[in-house]
Amino acid sequence: MVGGVCYVVSIVLLLLFVEFWYMEVNLANLIASLITIFVCYLLNAKFVFKGGRHSKGKEVLAFFSFSLMGLLLNVILMYLMTTYLPISYVISKTLIVAVIAVFNFLVRKKLVFLK
């Protein structure tokens, strides 16, 4: 459920930035992804995982460090897909989110939070 909410936040922000504020797709993706990471942390910490594996400071640092790895992959893949493939940016973002969501969930479950 939280993953779905984060996906919707990410897509809605991307669409707003591109379609209404006329941002370049890759910049819009970066900003939407950064905002979504913060929303995702709040929702994961509240509803999905229990804290306690690390101190709150270490937990936040680990969450955002791993999220930045996913963000880097997100930005690279979005650039490649929107530049070299004839696919809409919304479909590209959806495919990218599917891949990165699995990575993020597994890392957060095993390394950041308690189950």
C-alpha cells in the first residue's frame, strides 16, 4: 500500500512539473523523486517497518543513503529511456519505479529497519 502511494505521489508530481510547470522531464523527475523519498520515509517509518535496529539518526542516514543510490539509478535510467527509447516519460517512470521499488524495499527491510 505504501509503495502504491509513493508511486502515485511520484507520478503526480512528475506530471505536474512537466505538464503544468513545463519543466524538462529529467529535472522534473529528479525533483519529484527527491520529494517522494521524503514521503516514502515518513510512510515506511509509520506503517511498514519498525524502528529500533539502529538509533533514529543512523536509521535516517541509512534510509536516505540507500535512497540516494536508488535515486542515482532512477535519474540515469530516466535519462537513457527518455533520450534513446521511443517511450513516454510516464511509462519510463513506471518501469523504473517498479525496478527501484524492489531494491529499496529489500534494502530497507534487511539493512535499515526491523521487520
